[in-house]
Amino acid sequence: MSAPPGRAVKGVIEWPGMRSEYSWLSPHREPTVTRPNQVGVSFSSHSGQEYESGGRAVRADIRAGAVFVTGEEGITWGGVDGTTEALEIYLDPVLVRRAGVPRIENALGVLDPVVYGMATLVRRAHVVGGSLTDIEASTLTHRLVTHVARAYGDGPAPVAPAVGMLDRRTVDRVTEYVDADLAATITLDALAGVAALSPFHFARAFKATTGLAPHRFVTARRLEAAKAALLTSDASVVRVAHAVGYSNVSHFRRVFRREFGVAPGELRR
């Protein structure tokens, strides 16, 4: 399902152990609601966005890729001036309980590259129709449940990450390194150095943790920044491509369409 601007696009997919709901919405003044017990990502940035959760009113800037985890309290969103692209994942409560978590605590607008990476895979299934097999979806679900339980569960302090996976602080450092200069040359060796691992072990552990290989993660961050620039500025496609590390604009256009289902220039039509 492609999501052209100027038209509301919503989609729901039932996966083993989870349900995903994707939305691409034009600017609107009507309030919208995110239900309790979900893990969501805002793939669009918003300035001064108003929302309410648990009786607390908030006005805050939301960066593209921000994660919103809701436990018992959902979120009511105020009107939105710009385009909204969001994904909400509702995990099977049985799986969450099996993880030994009494309840999930709300975490609103946080940086969480692990959730972002997994959500990117699910979003692609909605946007361009690339599907996950039943075993791929089930594996991703269990990884997401384990991560949410460790990071946001109302229980004992999180234990060390499973063997072969990265801890959250390491993934955060890698993400900050990537985001710091998307136009720069980013190598596997450099990312492994940030994590203090060999390239081989880093690549394997990073994919096991986020669901994305390092090169796929870097591409996702570059394209996310490009989409935001195209939607919020009048910069040319060429300029945007160069700003996120693509010297070959034709290649940028192909990769962009493959990821989002539309060409870069179509976002503004």
C-alpha cells in the first residue's frame, strides 16, 4: 500500500503474536487516539505537538523515529499541522505476561533504536507490500516482547542482554553516531568501533538486536531524514539526496521508492 500525501491511508495486518496498524494522515484538527498496550513509532516529525495521557497534558516537539509505548494509559492526540506517518503495534497480552511483566510503563517520545528497527520492517510490509513469513514475524514479535519487557516493564531491574545481542546503551551510541552526520561515509568498521566489537560480531549482534543489518539500519535513518526534509522544506531532491549521503541521485530515487512506495518528488504533489 503506497501512501501519497493528501489522502488518509490506514492499514491493519494481523501477525503471529501481534497486530500492526499503519497510518498516513494529512494535516487535521480532529483528535486521534492511540489505545493502551501498544508500541508505536512516529515516522514523522512535529513541532509543538499537543497530546494527553494519564490526565497529563503535554506540548512537545516530536522527532521522526520517536517511540511511544503505552501501558494502561493510552494517548489522545490534538490536531496536527503536518503530515503524520505512524505505526502502532499491539502485542499479544499472553506473550507479555509470559515475559514475567506485571504491566508496561508508559514511555512517550523516547529514542529506542531497537523498537525503531523492528518497526521499520513492519512498516515496509504496509507501505510496499513486502511481507514477513510467519516464522519471521513470530521471531520479530518475541524479540519485541523481550525488549519491551526489559526496557519498560514494571518489574525487577533489567538483566543483561541475551548472549549475542547488544545492550540498549550500545545501540543508542551507534544510532547517535549514524545520525550525527548522515552525509558522511559510514563504514561497518566505524560502527563496530563505536560498539567496541569486531565488525563480524557487531554485524551479527546488531541484526539480532534490532532486526536490521547495520547497512539496512543506516539506509533507514538516511531515508527517514530525507523524507522529513522533503515534507518540511523546499530543498530540491538533489540537495536532499546529497545531505543524507547519496551522491548518485538516481540511486537515491530508486532506494526511496523501494522503501516508501513513492518517488521523492511525489511527496510534495
